[in-house]
Amino acid sequence: MKQTIKQEELVENVLQLGEKVFRELFPMLPTEWLKLDVTMPQLKVVLLLYMSGSVRMSDIASALGVSLATATGVIDRLVERDIVQRESQPEDRRVVLCRLSEKGQKMIGGLWQLSRDSLRELLSAIEPAKLELVNEAVEAIAQASDITKGVLQKQQQGK
């Protein structure tokens, strides 16, 4: 019981510190992110494709929580701007995969790198002993993420 309360307090403290860090880092967000000329649904699709590679149209609609027709409209506008490419599957032409075009990859990849560079600068200002602790903490979060993903996948497979 006491262990659970201590863990809950630590989790709450980490969340509060994380929010503070985010508020400190937000102004470091490269202005290039804010200059993107895309709507929020378009940005969500671009980030989804950047993180996942090729994605079926139906999965994009599901991820956005919209109808297939709405997702198709979002993709249409991104295709018109040469940010996304559509591909049909030769074995089943009904399946449409979307992926970032070279232009889309460069756009998001460059922005991702700018953010990474800002974070590198911040981390470089931390003394080595404390940076080791940050590294251990981030490793623990990554491991917990892997465990959580595994649990979620098993739950989804059971449905």
C-alpha cells in the first residue's frame, strides 16, 4: 500500500516536471514548424506517414477518427502539393497505400532534425553525471513503452 502511494506520488511529480520541461522547450520549437502551410489534419497525416511509412487509406481514416471520404480529401490535398504519394497494390487494386513523397520526407525530416538539434544543445548543457541519469530515465521510459505496446497489441488481437 505504502509502495503504491509512493509510486503514484513519483508518477505525479514526473508528470508535473515533464509539463514544466515542455513549457520551457516549447519556445525552442523551431519557427519552421509554425510556418508549415498545412492544416492540422494534414499535419497529423504527414506525421503518421513519417513515423509509419506506407499506410492504408482506411488506417489513416481510423487514426484521424474520420470517414474514409474525409481522409481521402485530406490525402487529395497533400497529393496535389506533392507531399504524399498514393500507391495501388498490384495484387489488390482496392487497397490504396499512402506514403510521403520525397518532398514530404525532406520537409518533415528537416523539421525533425531541427528539433533534434535544439534538444541536443539543451542536453549538452547538462553535466555528465546528471546526463547519465537522464539517459537511464529515458531508457526506462523506452522499455516501459515497449511493454505497454506489447500489452496493447495483445488486447487488440483479443478483440
